[in-house]
Amino acid sequence: MVLTLKNANVITPYKKYKQSAIQVSEQGMITYLGPMQNAPPAEGETLDIAGRIIIPGLIDIHVHGGHGITFGQLETLEDDLNAYSEWVVEQGVTGFLTSITAPTAEEIRDLIQAYVPLFEKGTSGAEPLGIHLEGPFMNIEKKGAQNPAWIRDPSLEEAEMYVEAGQGWIRQMTMAPELPHAKEVAALFRKAGIVLSIGHSTADYETAVDALKGDWSHITHTYNAQTGLHHRAPGIVGATLVSEKATAELIADEVHVHPGAMKVLTRCLGTDRVVLVTDAMTGAGLPDGDYELLGFKITVEDGKATQEDGTIAGSVTVLNRCVENVSKDVGVSLAEAVKMASLNPARVLGLSNILGSIGVGKDASLTVIDEDVNVYLTMVKGDIVYKDPQLG
């Protein structure tokens, strides 16, 4: 049976289609995209999108949890993964990485090993695409909200243990390039197909440029927990802005980064290399109050999560709101903002052949929105996992 979505405006994001249709096979693949009148006859269900916009499903490659859930809680790992996957589809997310760390190497290894069969099994909502290790190989001077007791210098033995435990599911590693043995460890991770990201780092401009010419190719939450731009010391931010190939995360909640700084990053790198992320923590989607992250009390007030000393501790934003913020306040089109939260993260993960854009032969992981990026329907590999009653 074929599912036909009709009367839709489609952002691929390469091209815009007006008054078009998408057909999805039983196998969850897109089999037709084009004018409604040219859609081949097919037995199955037809859903009228009523002129709303179909976009590729959003992908969050840097998130710690949300809606009361924190990734990496070993005793509730499977329940948390499923509950998060079922909640985040309401924000149009169809895929995500679990950003985790833990106090010791052994605990990190155990977490990685426990996640592997859960990823292979799959979830009932958004698709878990693997692990982002944000720690432990960071510079303590730029710890941000990370627990300083959990931070240490890179170790080849420890890195090898993580790679073996991950069985290919570790997709991204945040690591400070100025640390002892960082280059050797980066080479090991890169050989295993893991994306190396500069973050929580005091690297100077020259060190960051060198890293981006080597095994690092990505920047973790640009501007945050890294050396900033100064006219005599351009830092990691300067190295990012002049890079030719690096991709750069942006927490577009307008708490972590001012819209003016968002414009600078987007104008320097272009909309093909900026990746919108939430860096969300357990309080995302919940009322103001007190929560816990990495062993610390976190207070959420007026959309801002902070430790007791005032340090920003992740965000409470959701990805569709990041897309809206960039579209409205950074001066890029809605199509470009969508690309920054769909195709760009898929490219970082090496998954753009199946995810991140809409086309025949791609996975039918799709989201239906309006011009304000409110979500009306989310589909993961052909299965409707969220549907707003307004859609009928």
C-alpha cells in the first residue's frame, strides 16, 4: 500500500515544489515527488496536507535529553531512549545523536555498550543515529557546564576501548586539540569513521587551524566554551570563520549566541556548513524549575538553564524553534534554515545519501510545518509517528 501526501508545498531543500504530492512505499521510501496531477495511481491512504509545507525531518546531532529525560542513565536507558524519541517528533525531529559522558572510562564504556543493542533495535519515534561523546577529553579551563571531575587528557588506550565498545555507533567526538596526545587520539577516532569536533578548548588560532587541516572537521557549539575572536588573537572562532571546509554547530536559542553573532557565522561559512543544534538538557519542553545535569543542580528560568554560579548549562530549546529563529532573525530563507537542521547534520554524519533531503529513493523521514515552523506531522521511514489533529 502507498501513502500519498497531497496538496503540499515541498522544500527538498534543493528545490521548492508548489501544489505537489509525495508518495511513500510500504518500505518507507519516497517513490514519487512532483505535481499532484502527475502522481501515478496507487492503492492506499491519501492525506491532504492542505497547503502546508513538507520538509526533510530535522536531525539534532548535539542533545543531552529533554522532557524530563537525561541521556546516559544506565538504569533507565531503554525507557528513556524510547520516551525521548516519542516526544521529540512533536518538534519535527526524525533523527538524533545521544550526547553523553560519565565519571570514569569504564562507566562511559558501559554506557556505549548498553546503547548499541538499543540503537540496533530501534525506537517507536525519532531514529537514534548514534552517540556523540562530549567528554572526557576536554580542557578544564573551558569546561562550561561539564563536571570537572569527569575531565581528563586524551588516552589512546581509553579511546581504543570506546571505539571497540561502540561497534560503529560513535558518530562524533568532541575533543580539545591542544591537549597532550590529542593528535594521536584524533587519528584513531578518525580512522574509525568518527567525526572529530573542536570544543571545550583553549586552543589558539594556530592550533585550531592546524587541527582543522588535520583530523578535526567540526566545531562543537560555536562561540561557546572556546576561545573567542579578538583582533590580535583570533582563537577557535577566528579559525572557524576562515576555514574552507569545517562545519560548525550553532545553538540558535538566542540565549547562547546573539543573533548578530549568528549572522557573522552564517555569512562566513554559508548555509551549507552551519549545523543547528539544541544542546538541550532534561528541562527542555518542561516548566521553569530545578533539574539535574552531570551531577549538578540546574535552574531553568525564562528559557535559560544555569548552574548555581550562573554558568549556562545546556539549553531548553527545541529544534524547530531554532529553525524559526534563524529564519526570522538571521536573514536566511526558510529553506536555508531547514537545510541547516536537516541536510547539513546528515552530511556531517555521512548519512546524506538517505537522510536530510527529499527525493525519490530517500528515506521518507519527513515533517509537515507552517511558515512559523509549527509542526503538524512527523514521519520516520514512512511511519507517521506524530500527527496534529488539525491535519485531519
